[in-house]
Amino acid sequence: MARILVVDDEQDVLELIVKRLRADGHEVLAAGTGAEALEAVATHGLPEAAILDVDLPGMDGIELLHLLRRQRADLPAMFLTVLWDGTVVARVRDTGALYLRKPFTSESLRTALDMVLVPG
């Protein structure tokens, strides 16, 4: 299984994702902000993949992914978001990351993560 960084400022959503990923055997680094995520990575090392909310306090998830990719350019990632204006969609697409709309199901989360983790 993989070590996954999960960042979402909605505590209930964060806890739900962490619970589901751990139930599938993944190691999880969880954070509520981009700054917390960067601290977790500095302490525990880079994850094998990241699941990021777009709308975070301070830096958004897209900015966070750019910072993480300075350390690992090919870091697999996916975004979870309810924000779907044209600007956000374009910025997400520019990262090459997968995206999943909130709300999501356990199965859609698992399927999306499997796609992200496929070496390629």
C-alpha cells in the first residue's frame, strides 16, 4: 500500500478520507492546511501520492501541489473539490492531476486513487 498525503480544511471530510484510506491499508499523512501539509512532509518525508482539496485557507491546493512538485516533479495527485468555475477547472487540468467532485463515494475515491497510483 502507499503513503498518501490528504489535505482538506473540512475536518469531517478529512477524517472520512483518512478512515477510508487506512481501511484500505494505506499510510496517511493528514493536514487541514497547506502549511500543515508542508510541515508533515518535512517531518515524515514525501508521500507517494497526494489527495488535495482545492479551496484551502492560505494557499490553495493547486499552489500546494506546485510546491510539493518542486521536491518531486512527478508526484501523483488528485483534487477533491466542489469548486467548478472555469478558472479552477483550467488550473486543475494544467497540473495534470485527476479530480473528483465532492461529494464522493468510497468506491469512487478508491477507483480514482487506484488510477493515480498506477505507474506511468
